[in-house]
Amino acid sequence: MDLSNLKPAEGSVKNQGKRIGRGQGSGKGGTAARGHKGAKSRSGYSKKIGFEGGQMPIQRRVPKFGFTNINRVEYQGVNLDTLQQLVDDKKIKDTVTFDTLVQLGLCTKNELVKILGRGELKAKINVTAHKFTATAKAAIEAAGGEVVTL
């Protein structure tokens, strides 16, 4: 080591960068490297998402369509194969109520539950829910179970 290869420790010296807008002597005073006039030269400027330079933006050019029915009732679906899996895992025995479905995490306490007919049900269980599809109702009754609508 000699004087020719001395240098400060890694990360100890910071390059401060150009000091913009600090007078004429700096060479970066006046307009502070922002050019003359226009939105980008002003303080507080931020380009809006989807701004197209004053041209009518695409989200305003494209027409709106369709509608949302404010009276729509949403149901949380639970399929028969899910119920059969719970029986196989010995998480339910002979009755399935709304409360047991909430405890098992299949729905929340504020949702309405609809039993759907995917898969097959071998176990004889009594199911209580807000709605049933025709295939689910038939499958539960065919397995010897009972359907109760809330």
C-alpha cells in the first residue's frame, strides 16, 4: 500500500448530485433545468394516470355498457364433493348446518349458502342451507339424507 492507491472506505463517501435551482453561478439556476413554461415546469405537477396530452382519454372515448342489478342476491356455493370430503375426514357426522359451515371456513357468517350438485354424495347427512340446486337436492335425498331450507 502506498499513497497512490489510498481511497475512502466503501459507502463512506456519498455523491451529493447536482444542486439544482441554487443561483446563476451554479449553471443550473433560473429555470432549474425544467425548461420554459408548461405543466412540467411548475411545482406540484403530477401526470394523471391515463393522461394523453389533452387528447380525450380512452376511458372517456369508449362507451359504457351493461348495468349492475342492485337487487342481485349473491350466494356462496358449497358442492356435494366438498361435503363428502368433510365426511371422509370425519369433520362432520350426520348434520350440516350453516354454523358448521362457518366454523369449517367454507363461508362467512354474513353470506348466504347454496348447496351445488358437483360430485357425488355417499353419506347420509341432513343439510341445512339457504338454497339448493335441484341436482344437489336429489342427490342428498337419494343418499338418504334430509334437505332443510333456511
